Amino acid sequence: PGGCYSSIASDWRDGILPPDERPPVYNPPGPFCGAVSGGQFGYTDGLSENWPGVDEYFALCREIGATPAIGVTLQFGTPDEVESARALLEYTNGDASGTPMGRLRAARGVTEPLGARV
């Protein structure tokens, strides 16, 4: 995901929670996304499902033979945004035996790096 959604998406770690435990994403009021007539409320009730998660997205890409690409939230470049982006890239691309996020991915059943591109 990217564009309008990328700047309001919840922390990517929410997307590795079990689907029923993922919090919804609250869309800001008003014409937040100028790319869609009426902003994001042009097609939602103010909430977006927090799906697919990271693992489901990469599984779908593998299933259909697509090259995965991810968007990271760097709207303001805060230390928290930078750290979240770094952790996501480490989760998707990190070595399963040498990085904390790579070990987390492996513990979830995916031992090989996912090869994400930003």
C-alpha cells in the first residue's frame, strides 16, 4: 500500500497480529486524500480493515507470481517513523539467524528473506 493509506496506516506490527486482533485503521475526517473524490470517506465509513497483513501480502505475491513492494510511513521523518521503517525492512529482508526481526519472521514460519523492495 502507499499513497493516501500509507500516511495513516497503523504500525506494520499490527499486521502480524492474528487477524481478529488487528485494530481497524481510522481515517482522518475531511477530504484527506485528494486522489479520491470526497477524500477517503468517498469509499469508506471512516474505518479501514487492517488487512492484508505483512505475511498475507507476501504469501499472495508468491501465489500469483508478483514482485512484492512495500510502502513505509515517513511522513514527517520522526525517529519513530524511521525506526518502524527500518524494522519492517529487517522483518522482510533480514537474515533469520542474524537479525531480531529476521528471527521473528522465522519464528512465524518464514525462514527465507522475503525480498521486499521499497
